[in-house]
Amino acid sequence: MTPHQLLEFAWGLANSEQSFLWIIRPDLVAGGSTILPFEFVSQTKNRGMLASWCPQEQVLSHQSIGGFLTYCGWNSESICGGVPMICWPFFADQTTNCRYSCTHWGIGTEIDNNVKRDEVEKLVRGLIEGHKGKEIKSKAMMWKKKAEEATTSVAHLFSILTTW
């Protein structure tokens, strides 16, 4: 992420007026600082939480999480949590994962690599409050159920095999 992209994400998130948890790793910005403007922190202090790390699986399984910005690795934590995604792929399998998440499975929406605060605001609001966001959430919950069924079946099969 560039320093400019960090600021565009920050102001888009602030302008969306949604509550958020934003994990900003110290190495997030290539060749730049991860320090956000005082105005951003001040404007979002009552609805935003910033941290440098979190237990991602636990956070994504919490019922209050309405969406997740992801580079589109495997996405399994989002799927298992039933969490809709804003997909921001960079390379390799991430673009394929994004295409499946957004087009085939309907559990995400893609943001352009040339990040603009207006688009961030629109996507965040749409995911949390909009009709399309509700559809995406419904599909994410369907995939969560499928993941639970698949892992339950595998666990059951494993227990049969180990007792045999």
C-alpha cells in the first residue's frame, strides 16, 4: 500500500460514518509511514478502533463484523465467519480468488486498485447499509453454513477413520 492509498482508505472510511476496526500493521505502507492524520483520528474516535494486530479468526467470527477489506488470499476466515468482503487483490491467486468471491459466489465486491476515498465510502456504506450489501451478507451466511457442513463432515469422517 502506498501512503496515498492509506489516506484514501482512511478518509473513505471516515466519510462512510460506519463503525470500524482497522488493523494497520507497521509494514503496511511500502516506503512510508503508517501514521494517520490527527483530523482522521479525531473525526473517528467514537466509532473507530485502530490496532497493529488482532486475532483475525476471532474478530471475523464476531457477529458485529459487517465487512472485511481483504487482499483475497484464501478468504477462508471470511467465509467461515459469514463476513462479506471488499476485495483488493494485487497479484497471483488473489485476482482469481477475488473473481470467485465477487462474481461466482457473490460474497464480495471489488475495489479498484487506484483507490479513491469516494469509492471506499460508497463500498463501505453499500456493504453495511445497502440492498446489495444485504444480498452479499445473505450469500456469505450461506457459504458459512456450507463451510460448517463440510468441516463437520470431515471431522466426522476423521473420527470414524481413527476409531476403525
